[in-house]
Amino acid sequence: MNFLRGVMGGQAAGPQPTGAETIQKLCDRVASSTLLEDRRDAVRALKSLSKKYRMEVGTQAMDHLVTILQTDRSDSEILGYSLDTLYNIICNDEEEEQDESEDENTQKQTDDLCALFTEKFLQDPERITLLLTLLEEFDFHVRWPAVKLLTALLKSQGVQVQGIILVSPMGVSRLMDLLADSREVIRNDGLLLLQQLTRGNAAIQKIVAFENAFERLLDIITEEGSSDGGIVVEDCLLLLLNLLKNNSSNQNFFKEGSYIQRMKPWFEVGDDNSGWSAQKVTNLHLMLQLVRVMVSPVNSPGATASCQKCMFQCGLLQQLCTILMATGVPADILTETINTVSEVIRGSQINQDYFASVNAPSSPPRPAIVVLLMSMVNERQPFVLRCAVLYCFQCFLYKNQKGQGEIVATLLPSTIDANSISAGQLLCGGLFSADSLSNWCAAVALAHALQDNLTQKEQLLRVQLATSLGKPPVSLLQQCTNILSQGDKIVRRGSKVQTRVGLLMLLCTWISNCPIAVTHFLHNQDNVPFLTAQISENLGEDERLVQGLCALLLGICIYHNDNSLENYTKEKLKQLIEKRIGKENFVEKLGFITKHELYSRAALKPQPVFPSPEQMLFDHEFTKLVKDLEGVITKAVHKSSEEDKKEEEVKKTLEQHDNIVTRYKELIREQDAQIQELKEQVAALSSQNEQMQATVAQQLSQIQQHKDQYNILKLKLGKESPSQGDGSQQNGLQTEELSQLREELDELRKQHAVLQTQLAERDALITTLQSSSQTTESPAGGSDNTELLQELEALRSQVQSQSSEISHLKTERQELLTRAEAEPSDTAPPSASAELESRLAAQTSETEKMKRSVAELEQQLAAATSTAAILQTEKEKLQSEVQESKKEQDDLLMLLADQDQKIHSLKKRLKDLGETVEDEDDLDTKDQTSDDDDEEEDEDD
């Protein structure tokens, strides 16, 4: 203990030991002491010396410290000292004021020592597993140093440590538990640890994301105050960026988990945006980057489109546009917001339409696009802001033919409003201003309004510009070529490489794939000589790019030439190139474009990012155009006239085939539409049929209910009618009853007439049936008809008896009526009326029976008629079959006669030749004799 006391600060007599000797003794004490207190004091001493004697402690004590971590797990204090000592060895946090040269040397030595001790520590991968186990200790003095040590190891040897943690069971889960620690120091250092762990490792990023990292991080951001929070919010955002950037799986998980909707409150800003703290600017900048990661153009188109749709639906795009149009927003936040809005609307028609409707809060209100373009063509605005506005305009027009048409329409004479500033006017103003950067930006922006849109290329040819008073207006195409070719002040302004490159890119985009624009360009007699002169000259390095673009423009005039101008047909332009420039020289100058150092940089990504305005020469979409045209232009220049003709014939044939295919496609579409319409009609009729069936069923049930009610009422009336009849007949037959009897008598007469008519019809039908039965040979049919005739005769006798009864009834009723009218009403016998009523009822029932008999007879007659018809058909069929059999028999007899004649002739020839031929009669006799002999033998047996 005296030794330790001397090391820790007490004065000792005699010569003082060196630092290396002291550290060696302490290491021996750690390794050999049996008392925990001695080991703890020795480790504490090593910790105090580890910063000053980093090399000595690292080389001598590292293994002993790791052993302490393995053996003394029960004492948290010694574990904490050991972890702190290892951290001091691997990572030196001392910050001392030194000269620049000393600082560089010290930093280099520190990095070398860090790498050296990290490699030594990682020689045994189980040490990382040991640290992960120590993270389960809740004691602050153990858990916090373990987190810092793991973070230092990841900073130094990230890939190796990531691999060990990835294969360690529950390794990532233990690290994720740090975010739930209630002690903010451990939680915040856990965020730094996870930042290092997830850097550049997609597998670990996925595991962390599926350990509910998004939910925890967003909760921490909300608890810390979102954009107004401190450094913890920044750390959470950096970790989110690590998890989402270039990781499609995590991006999809973030979107599907509805976490995009939770980002909207981050961008809520007030009216007063002055005095933003540096931390808030940093936080908001990272939040905007997080939005951009989800809709980056490098992501898959489907994932980007779904995120863009989600951002519009949840109101995030609207919130970003609010920041865009707000006042007092810092310049770097405004620039990043413009870039973010650009990628949120890029290629999304719904988002682009919404952005077109956004107005700036000015008086009068102006569209946001106009306000942004005003900043782009203003040379006093920051360069990065102008680049962001150009990118926003490009994204607004990307795959947006509707937006392209609206921009070009602001340049047409019929839509120009003199009282307001339009996007087209701003672009034209920037195109011909004195600022070369404004020239380039306006030219590129106008080229994007024409990208892949033949209609707008043709519409832009109508644009007329007023150059000066007293001179006629010139077309926009003519003015662009004038700036390139004429020798006045405009040329001196446009002689800058940036301006000329911008105009040449605009012209190449304009006339590409547009033969009408090519014709307009070639119609100016000065354009082709200017291009050939530029290409043929030997200019400096700065002008090489202009030469390449001139060669590209002339090549487009050849490739998309429809030969409508006699002086500038394809063949004549190729001859001109061969005479003035040379084909090989032309192709070499054309290759200057792709060989330029800035070309490959612009081709990497759509966003125009340039370190300085002078390097702003190429546009991303233009690099695609060059890539598509360079090869075909080279082939077109080297082709002969015969090959051109063959190619034109092939093109015509292909066009014809395309037209045929288009027609068939249209026909198929029409048929599909008709089929769809018929399906809809069938579905409508089916539903209507179901409704009608339901209605019919309902009506049938209602009818049945009415019938039941009617029967009930009829029964009730039948029970009540005798009592009412007795009361009414007390004073004789009333006048109402007489009128009722008369009506019933008339009805009986009508029924009698109907029966007579039906009887006559039945007589005619019987006569017809008798005539048909005579022609039918079937006995069954004859018996049925006889029975029907008998039934009809019986029915006729019944009808005659019924007629006699009716006539007798008439007589009695007439007498009764006469007597009723002659006698007083009080003397009429009531029994006569009752008797008459009963007889009438009986007569009515007999009539009903007659009707039913007639109906049954009709059915039987119909059945007999059908049976007779069937029998007649079968008879005719049999007769036809007999006739066919007779014909076949006659044919066979004819064939047999022919065969006999041939056999007879052959036998005659054989006899003439001297052969013995037996006749058929002899053969028959022999056969008969042999048969008789056989029979006799059988009888003997």
C-alpha cells in the first residue's frame, strides 16, 4: 500500500521509478494479488496513468485488464476502472492547444496508436462478446464505460467489429436496449454507438430497424422538442439517415409503418422565423435530408412514387410549400427545402399539379414557380439557391407534359398578359441577359420544357420576339441562332463558353426528333456555314466543347432531316461535311463532348451540383440525349446514299407495320370497351331481373293474402246471409231481389249461347278427328278416338237436357215474375223464392261442371291430335325405309345377275380350252348325296 500511495501522489525517499517501471509493477500487482482491494487499487492507478503513459499501459496492461473483466464480474467498481482504462488506451480525448505542425504530428501518432491497440484488442473476437455481456449490467459505472469503449472500437475498426456483433447472439438487441435506458447519458451515447454500428452495413441496418428502432427514435425526437430540440435530436436524425439511406427494405418498412405521417409536425413554422438557433437549423436540415432519402431519384420508381403519394396525402408536401413561401427562413434551409420539394414532386403528376397551384403570399398573388424563376435569373442571389431553383423547375417538368404545355403557352402570342410576369417572360429575359449563368440556367430550363414533347417543340416555333423598335419581330429559334452566329454586341455577350454551351444544348434538344424544327433551323442560310466553320477551326481547350456541340447540332440536322429543303438534304449535308470538315475529323470533334471532365459528373445524378458557377456546363438530361445520339449520328455520317434509301424503305415498312398494329390495337380496345359495356348491361339486366323476381314474389304473396282475406270474408258473409235473407223475406220478394234474378237469368242465357258455340266447335273438331283417324292405322289411336266420340255424344245429350231445363226454368221464372207483379207484396209465398234460388244454384253448379268437362275434353282432343300426328310421322318414316330397302334389294339383284353372267362366260371359256368344269347343279347333287349318306350312318349307329 505504501508503494501505491507513493505512486498516487505521496513523496518517497530515494530515486523515483520511471513510468514504465511503475506500470510494470502495477501490472504484476493486478496479476498476482489475491485481495480484491489490492487489484482494484492497482487498476485505479493504471487508469490514472493511462492518458499520460498511453503506450506503456496499452502494451503491458491490456491483457490483464481483459482478464479482470472476465474474472471480477461481481465487483462493478473494478470493472468500471478496467473499462475506463481500456477506453483511454484506445481513444485519447485530450484536447490541448498546440501549433498546427505539432497538432498534425500528434493527431497522426494518436491515430496510429488507436489503430494499433484496436487491432490488439480485436485479436480475440470473444472480447467484443464480453463487452456485449457487460452491457447487460445496469450499474452506471459499468454500462456507460462499456458503451464508450464499443463506440471507440467501431470508429477505429468498424467493419471488423460489425462482423463480430452481427454473428453474436442477441448482440444487436442488447445495443438497442440502450435506447430504453432512463439515464440520458447512456441513452445519448447509445445513439452514438448505433450510428457507428449501422454505418455502411445493410444487414445490421435491417436488424436495427426491425428491433422497433423507428418508433423509439421518433418518440425521442418528439420528447426532445422536434426541430427545436438539442443535440440528441440531431443524433437521432443521423441514425435515421443511416438506417434509411440506400436501404430499400427499411424505406418500405418506414412507409408501411406510417412513420412518414409522423414527420409532418417537424416542419410546422410560425409567422416569425427570425432568430433561428444554429441547432434548429441543423436539425431542420437533417429532417429535410430524411424526406429526400425517401423520394430520392436513385430509389426504385415504384417505391419513390408510393412515398410521394403518401407525402401528398398526409399534408407533408403542403407543409414544405408553406416553408418555401414563408419569410425569414434562413438561406440554407430555404435552399434545402427547394431541393426537397423538387424530389417530392419529381415524376408525380398529382404533386406537380399541386405545386403549380401554390401561390406566393404577395400582392397580387403570384405562382410559386414564377417567384422561384425570378430568383434563378437574378444574379445577386446565392449560387446554390439558383441551382436549387433550376432543379425544382426541372423536377416540375419531369414527365409532366401538362406542365410543359403551360410553360410554353406563356410564350405564345395569344396568351401573353402585359400586366403580369409569366414564366416564359422570365426565361426569355434570362436567356438574353448579360449574366452568362442566367443564360445557361434559362436555356436548360427551356430545354426541359421541350424534353420528349414533340408538340411543344412545334409550338415553340411560333414564339416571336421584338428585338428593337422599327424592326420586325423574329422567332425565338432565329434569335438563338443569331446570338451564336452574328457579329454584333449580342455575340460579344454570348461569346462566353457558358452562354454558348447553354444555347447549343437548347437548340440540340429543340430540333432533336422534330423534323419541322430541323427545317426551320436549316432555312436560315447562315446557320450551316457557321456550324461548319466552328467545327473545322482549330481552337483552344475551352472551345473544344463548343465544337463538339456544334458537331452534334449538325449531326441532328442530318439524322432528323426530312429532305424538304433541296439545298440541305441529308446527302448534301454529308457531302458538305466530307469536303469542309472530313468525316473522321467530324466524329473526333463530336467525341469532345463525352470526353469532357464535367460530362461524367453531370451524368451521375439529376440534381445540378457544381462547386463553382464556371463549372456549370452540362445538364443531366442532356447527357442522356448525347448518349442516345452520338452513335446514330456517327453511323448516319458514314452511310452511303443507297444505305439511306434502304433504311428509309425499312422505316416506311416499319411505320406501315406500326400503323397496322396501331389499328388492331385500337380495334381491340374498341372490342374490349364493347365487351365491357355488354358485361355491364348483362350485370344491370341480371340485377333488374332479380329485382323483378323479388317484386313478383312479393306480389304473389300479397295476392295470396288477399285471396285468404277474401275467403274469410266470403265465409263470414255466407254465415250472415241466411239471417239477413229471413229478415228480408218476411214481407215477400223485394224489388232488389227481382232485379238480381233478372241479371242472373240474362247471365244464364249468355252461358247457354256460349255452350252452344262451344258445342258447334266440338262437332267440327270431331269431324276432323274422324277423318284423321281413318288415315291412321294404329289400333290404339282408333280406340282412343272412339272413346272421345262417345264422351262427346254423352256431353251433347247433357247439353240438350241442360237446355231443356233452362227453358223450363225460364218459363217458371216468367210465371213467378208475372205473379209477383200482379199480387201484393205481402201475399207472395216465401217458399217460391227460396225454391227458385236453390234451383238456380243447382243450375249454376251444373254449368260449372259442364265447363270443366269441356276443358277436359279439349285437353283429350289435343292429346289425341298430337298422337295421331306422331303416328302419321312414324308411318311415313317406315314407308320411306321400305322404299329404300326395295331399292337396295333391286341393286343387289342387278349385281348378282352381272356376277352370274361373268361366271357363265368364264366357264364357257374354260370348256373351250378343254378344262373340265362342273356345273353348280352337279355340285348341289353331290352335296345332297353326301348329306343323305351321313344321315343313314347316324341311324345305323
